[in-house]
Amino acid sequence: MTQNYKRIAKNTLFLYFRMIMIMAVSFYTVRVVLDTLGVTDYGLYNLVASFVMIMAVLNSTLTGGTQRFLTFEIGKGDLVKLKQTFSTALVIHIALALLILLLGETVGLWLLYEKMNIPVERFDAAFWVYQFAIASTMVTVMQVPYNALIIAHERMHIFAYVSIVEAILKLLVVYLLLVISFDKLIVYGILMFLVSLSIAIFYRVYVMRNYEESHFSLSFDKEIVKSMLQFSGWNLFGTLGAMLSNHGVSLLLNLYFGPVANAAHAISMQVSGGLNQFVNSFQTAITPQITKLYAANRIDELNNFLYQNTKYAFLLLWIVVLPIFLKVDYVLSVWLTQIPENTIIFTKLLMIYGLMYSFLRPLIMAIQATGKNKGIQLSAGILLILILPISWVLLENNFPIYSPFVVMLCMWMFHILLEIFFLKRLINFSTISFLQISIAPLVVIISISLISLNYVSLMIENNLYQMLLFFVVSMFVNFVLIYFIGIDLNTRKKVKQVLVNRYKNLKGNR
């Protein structure tokens, strides 16, 4: 496990580098794109993107299944079965991409023409953005088995290197958007498709050159198809619920409040998504270990791994979220030249959602590793699907614009309880140990840091110098609390020993 943790730490650092690159470029490009396109066109672009993502719900379902089955076979060391699994997964994803094309050009177009709230003068632009969004989604779908192999082999540094290329391409998109005189919304849709295509080609070439199992063969194992589709079929309920809670809300906001509400939602999603990249980097690094521990039948180690990593996943995000949450109005004013109405409240609620999801995700990955996902996906899927009709009823009865996000938070709280219940049955997950090791330290840390730093935030002025000082104070307070409360005694001793050794090495070099 010591070697595993070292590998996780190394992979997490690579993924953090990737996240920082992508987040920095994304935040800059959103500012420029919002100014260049305007609030209405920017809202339309994100509406169309959300619309296409709902049609691609099966891809999200199959992505988790593909990663699970490939990682499981690597954990068992069966190369022949691994090759068959990859080729079968690739065939399934090609078929899915064609299905998305068919749905997009029939049902999707009908909904776009008849149901969406789009200004008449911008409809042609929205149509072409929609076409390129479908093309981008098809590329992403067919790329899933290749990216899943990189994750399964724990080669996270590749994602870090490619992030540099992706950042450069997105900056080029911003430059071209400024200098090209043609319809900027259409240009943006075309250029973002070309970025997706370029990145996909790079990953595919890398995988085919480095992993023998990625060489496609015509073998189509019916048993693998049956297992993967059965796993993904039950997974569909949970994925559909999650997709509706994220992208369905975007459609509701458009129907009741128009494209400006979509722009506010898109910006808040950008902020929360950027913050979530911190914990996603950590989760991507640990997920293969969860699956491999289960494949090797090391259940006690798996449980201990989960007790610790649910806590660390939350704390990694909490350190970054808390100061931004307390001063989000100032952060948005520095970032954007124009802030659409309701952006602040949307952003705060989505940050809370991100914290809840960071805590939940290791538990989801553990259930995925067992392959016995029928009960949890059926229960959680129904729970999450209810978000959309409940939100619709509330908005229809003149509840506030942020009501769907409150509904989402309540449903995700119930989701966490469901995950714990099913893990207890599947891998003898101890609720008492979970409360002692994970929950109790988090409650203490959250209470102390939130109360103390909220008081500090009320005392400082909204200027850059004091904000930077506040961020430093916030991180210092949280690091101290995590060191003395968040980590156990043995880990604290190891951290202390590492710091002492580093200090001695530095002193010796002088």
C-alpha cells in the first residue's frame, strides 16, 4: 500500500498540473468569449451544449463501465481477456456514436426547432453550433476506450502533457475569435470541435503505440458485451439522473427565464467545475487502486482506503472552496467585466454541490468496482431523476430561480446515505468506522474554519491585496486544522518526519 500511495501522490501531482493549466486557460477564455459573444450568444452556446449532452447520456453510462472492466482485467493480469474487452468496448462506443448522430438529427432537431427559447435572428447560428456540438460529442464517445486505458494503466502524466497542448489550442481559439469577422458564435462552435478532434487524435496515437491491447481486432465477445451492457444498463438510471440534474436544469432555466439565465448557469458551472478539478484529479488517481484492490479480494484494505480517501477528497476541495465561497462576489467582479443576474447565488449553491459530490465519489467508485450496481443505480437514479419534475413544479408555481439547485442538494444528501447503505451490504463497509475516521474530523474542521474565516471575511475590504491575504490566512487555518484533526497520528508522524528530512537536506546543501 505504501507503493500505491506513492503512485497516487505522483499521479495526483501530474493531474493537478493538468487541472491548473486547464482551469487558468478556461477562466481566461470564458471572460474573453463572454465579452466577444455577448450574454445572449454565450447562453445559447451553453444551452446547445447541454442539449447535446443529454442525448449523450449513454456515453456517460458506458464510460464508467469501460474503465471498470479494463481496470479489472489489468488487476487480474489476463492480457487475452483485456484485448477482447478493449475491442468489444470500442465497437460498442462506435455504435453509440452513430446512435447519437441519428437521435441528434431527428428528435434533437425537432426539439431545437419547436421547444427551445431561441431568438429568431440567432436561430441559424444556434443550428450550426448544434451540428458541431454533435460532431464533438461523437468524437468524445469514440475516444472513451483509449482514455480509459491510460487511466487503468495509471499513466496520468500523459494527461498533464496533453493539457499544455490543449491550453495553447484554446488560447488560439480566443485569438481567432477576436480577429475573424464571420459570425462569432458559429466560429466558436467550429473551433471548439477542432480542439476536441485534435486532442482525441493525440491520445489515440499514444495509446496505440504503447499498449498492445489497444490494437483493434474483429473479435466481439458476446459475454463481455452482455456483462458490460448489463452493468451499464443499471448504471443508466444513476447517470440519467445526474445528467438531468445538471443539464436538464439548464433547459428549465431557458424555458422560464431565457438565455441570460443560461449564461449565469454556465458561468457558475465553470467556477464549480474548475474547483471540482482539484478533487477530480485526486479521484482519477485513486480509482484504479479501488478497482484493483477489489479484483485482488483485499477487502479490508479497500475499506480502510475508502475511510481515508472520502475525507481527503472533501478536504482537498474545502481548502480551495471556502475562501472563494465567502468572497465570491469579489472574485466574480475581478474575473468578469459583466456578471449576468443570479450568477452569485448559482455559484454558491453549485460549490456546495461540488463538496457533496467530492465526498460521494470514492463511494461510487467502490460500488462500481464490485460490478453489483443494480440496487444502488436503480434507487439513486429514481431519486436523481425526480430533481427535474420537482424543479419544474416549483418554477411553475413561481418559486425562486435558484429552486432547482436547492432540490438538487437535497437529493444528493439522500444519495450519500444510499451509497453507504449499499456498501455496507457489498463489502462489509463499517458505518461506525466511517463516522469515526471520516465524518467526525470533517464536522470539527468545517465548523471551526467556517465560523472563524467568515468573521475574518466580514472585516476585510474588497481589494486585491486584502483578498490575497485572506486566501493565505484561510489556507493556513485549514492546513493547521487538517494536520491536527484531519489526519491520524501515524500519518501525522510520517508527515512530520518527511518535513524534518527535507529541512535537514536543505540545511546540508547550504
